[in-house]
Amino acid sequence: MDIVRMTEYGVQCSMAFLSLQAYFIIYCITERVDRISCMTKEMLRKSMAASRVNYFNYDRIALYLSRHGAEFMLNARADPVAFILVKTVLAAFLAVIGFMEGNVLLTVLLAVAGFFAADLILKVSNDSDNERMLNDIKQIYDTLKIQTRAGVFLTESLTECYLTVKSRRLKSALLELNNQIIMKKDIESAIDMFNIRFKNSYIDTFCIVIRQSLKSGKSIQILEDLSTQVTDIQQAVARKEKARLEGKIEVLQLLVFIGVLAVCMYSLAIELGGALLGF
């Protein structure tokens, strides 16, 4: 009996030792992989920071990601190194698919498409955000115009602007702008940080207006002119949307016509077939 217990105890000790050893090996491997990954990213970061090729320059990519809303989409700081790695992996993955098909031209086309797919997604997303933000930007201009006429300092009116906008991306940036102004008391630096969150000509002009108002205090006329411009753009967008809806209606009408024609042709074919069988 004692021998059995000693054997079980020995087995348990052996299993515990093997488990501890396996854990230690896995921990060492994981730590080394993380260390290699961090070293690789750091090497790429330094290489991109010193790159003379503008497309792969670290600062240019960081600004590009910020202005196209990547940080808002990811809800985190966008890393240029990770962005390039994702583009490269996606290009390689699609290239492998093309290579498996045995077509060199398809492999090259898929690799190029995969590499620039992320850029296309960001551009489409940013254009969509800009279109959705148009009403909010006009609302900001109108709010600032009313507040300025009432004698309220322009930067103090930004809180009211935050409450009126509906776009989550613009709302988040305005909240950050207000917080930066309150904490750092550096309005121009906060405006610069706000400006690089967007690739939008109206927001660029909005930031210019605030900078000018800080120096001269005269912004009502500029805001009125900009509000008129945005109204004109809104009308153009409305016309574009109307044309898009009319195009969809025409396509639906065409599909209905084709469906009715197909039913008629099918019925006619059945009738002719029955008539021929009757002979």
C-alpha cells in the first residue's frame, strides 16, 4: 500500500515538474518572440523615420492616418509601422492566392491591390465622414456667428459647438479640443492638434478663422461667408443625392420592365408550345 502511495506521489511530482518546465519553456519562447517583435518594430520605425522616400516616411504616414480618421476608427493611436505591416501582409496574402492560380499577371495585380486596399478604405471612409459632417460644420459656423455677435469669446463658444454636432468623429475631436484648451491653456496648439484630425477643407478654414480671430477679433464676416459657402455645397450634395435616388428608381423600373417582359415571353412560349403540340 505504501509502495502504491509512493508511486502515485512520485507520478504527481513528475507531472508537476514537467508542467513547470513546459510553462517555463513557453514563457521563454513568448518573451523572446515579443522581444523580437518589439525590436523589429523599433528597427522599422527608425528606418521609416529616416526614410527619404516620402511614401514610407514615418511622420508623413502618421499625419496621413490622423487626417483620414484611422485613430477614430481604431479607437487608439494609429501606428505607421503596423499600418505598413498590415498592407504588406495583405499584399502577400493576395499574391499567394494569385500564385496558386498560376497566373503571374494576376499575382502582381492582387499584390498591388492588397497593398493599396487600406488606403482606399481610409479614403472612402474619410469622404463619407466629410459628407456626413457637412451639416455639423455649418451648424458650428452658425453657432460661432451667433455667439460672436453676442460678445462671447470665440474659444468659449466651442463647448456649445460640441453640444450641437452629431458626427461622432467631429464630436470626439471637439471634446479633445476643449480639454486641451482647458488643461494646457494653449489655444493655437490645441487648434493645430484638432486640425490634423481631419482632411477637410472646411475644417481647415474653420481653424484659420479661429487663429485669425485670436489675433484680430474679427470673424463674423468670415463666418457669414463660410456659412454661405457651406449652404451652396449642401445644395450641391442634395442635388447629387436626388440624382442618385432618381438613378436607383430608373434601375428598379428597368428591372420591373425586364421582369414583366420575361413573364410575357415565357407565357407566349408556353402558348406557342401548346399550339404546336395541338397540331
